[in-house]
Amino acid sequence: MKTSFLRTAVLALLTATSALAFQPAFAATDDAAVVKHYVDVAHAKFSDALATAKALSTAVDALIADPKDETLKAAREAWIKARVPYQQTEVYRFGNAVVDEWEGKVNAWPLDEGLIDYVDANYGTESDENALFVANVIANPKIKIDGKDVDATNLTPEFLAGTLQEAGGVEAKVATGYHAVEFLLWGQDLNGNGPGAGNRPATDFDTKNCTGGNCDRRAAYLKSATELLVADLQEMVDKWAPEGEATKAVSADPKSGVSAILTGMGSLSYGELAGERMKLGLLLHDPEEEHDCFSDNTHNSHYYDALGIQSAYTGEYVRADGTKMTGPSLSELVAAKDPALDKEMKAQLDTTIAAMQAMVKRAETVEAYDQMIGEGNAEGNAVVQAAIDGLVNQTKTIERVISALDLGQIELEGSDSLDNPNAVFQ
């Protein structure tokens, strides 16, 4: 009986092993599967950005209802949390016109603070590029735009978006988005390359004990700007839904969809992040060339941009609730063509992330980003430059990936700061 049982078991094992040996291998990841997962992650990222913006809106309501240090601190913390998923969506720019055309509504920078609220006397009184340089719409219910009187009595979301934002076609007239909210929560950062962020008092929103004047209008502006941010993010969540405009555009031709992924990765890596947002400020040693300048949160913004670039390649994303998304990835496509190139690309991305993490650690323990880029700060400059170098080097590998996947000519965003530094000083 034992012999018969043993023989039967061995035969069953051999049969199972044989069946496994002749099973076809799993189908290689294809362009369509990669683009489908790219879309799913986009929808998740924008959904997380929307959820955290709604939490910010709730915190702003609490601040307005009871202006005090605790509610102001909570609103600022909510703003910083809201930046985490949003920055990871920026890799969807450049390759996706739907996103790039929309982005200015939520993340345009730098902004002329004097358009919105009171500023320090050292700010100046006029700008050749912006006639509304010190319009201070919070203090003035009537302003002039292109020589015409405009009623600014009601600081509604519609007024901010439809009338004030980029009024007269001037990009510096930023009236909406994360940075307008940031300015209202922190106020001007008057510390230059010294320590400290903006230090707006909670009483700037207290109608009973008002500082800065016009506390009711300041609160109205902040509430409208935050509500508008939520509405704008909802728009992008809808566009990345299964039948949304962005989803249809990037999915129509899977090979073009793969090109869009790499265009976003390369353009954000090089021209936008390494060039405009980082190298320019380092060349000029200018604290005004700092992305989250009022809050001193720039180190985090740069880090999460870099993380978003890595995510676009690996297909991995950790959601705001801690859930990890994985799926068919660009990495798998490259590995099927050239395993060594895939290994190189992942190593370059890891190197950049490590450099960004070093920058974040320095910001949290030694000095803020605007101090790191200050003139004469060799050690701080070197930390920022290492992150820039990582971004530049990974872009070179991205260009090789484009070639390996036979995607033809893809034009990535350039930067005078990297390609022609002398032009920056002219």
C-alpha cells in the first residue's frame, strides 16, 4: 500500500513538473499595458492631490472661523501635505498637452505678491512687466487692468480665475493655485538667504483683532483660492478617468503614449527641474528663485518631483493612504530590449533620489534650501549641485532609452541655465 501511494505521488509530481515545463511564458509587457498603468497611476495621483487639497480647504475654513496660531499652523501643515501627491503629478506635463495647458492655474510661479496683498517697503513700487505689481487687490476693491476700472469688491473664485489670473496676459500676475494660497498662509519671506520662512500672523485673518488691514477680504481671498484649487484638481481627476480627455489622448496610440511618458520624464528632469527650478537659482544665488519660497518647502517639492519621474519609469506609486500601486512599466519594456540599459536607468534614478534625500536631510537639520543656494555657501551649493547632476545624467540615459525603443525624435525641454549659462547674466 505504501509503495503504491509513493509511486502515485511521484507520477503526479512528474506530471505537474512536465506541465509547467511546457507552459508558455507570460506575454511580454507591451506598450498598451504600460500606457494603461501609466493612466491608472495618473488618476490615483491626481485623486490624492484632490483629497489633500480638500483637507487643506477644511483647515483653511477652520483658520478663518477661529484665527489663532494653532489653526494657522494646521493650515500650513495641510498645505505641505497637499504638495506631496501634487508634485508627483508634474511628470505628466510636457508629454500631455491637457496637463501642460492646465498646470498654470494650480502651480504657476513665481508670483508678484503685491498683486494680492500688502508687501514690505523694500518690495518696490513698480515693474516694467507688471502694471499690477503693487495693486494689492485685498486692500483695493477697485483696481485698473489694462487701463480699465475693474470691480474687485467680491473676491470670488470666478473673479480670481477669470479676471485676476494672468490679467492682460502677464504670467507674473499669478492669482490662483498652490503658491497664492502659500503666500496667504505664510506671507513674504523677508529673510533673503538667511534662516526663516514667511511669518504672517494669524491675526491677519482676525476681523476682531485685525493686523495687516482688510482681514475680511484676506480671508475671502484665501477661501476662494483654496476652493478654486479643489475645483481645478477635480477637473484633472475627471480628465484622467477611464473616458476622460487625457486618458483618451494618451491611449489612442500606445507607442505615442510611451513617447509621452519619456517626454515628461526627460523634460521635467532637465529643462524644468534641473534648469529652471534649480540651476538658475544656484547660478544667481537668488532666494527669489525658489519654488516654495514663502514656506521654505522647496526641498520637498524638488524631491517629490524626482520621485514622480522615477515612478513614471518603474510604474510604482505609494498613495496618500499608504497603498502601493505596481503594474506594467516602462522599465519592463526597456529590459526586454536592453537589460543593461534598464539597469543603468534605474541606477541613475536611484542616484538622483539619493542626492535629493541628502538635500532634504540638510534642509531639515542644517539650513533651508534658500540658504543652500546662497553665495559663498560652498557646502550647501554642492548639495544642490549633486541633485542637479543626478537629473542631468538621468536625462542622458532617458535619451538612450528613447533611442532603444525606436521612438524617433523627441524634443525635451531645454534650459539656458544648463546649456548657455552666460545668457542668464545678460
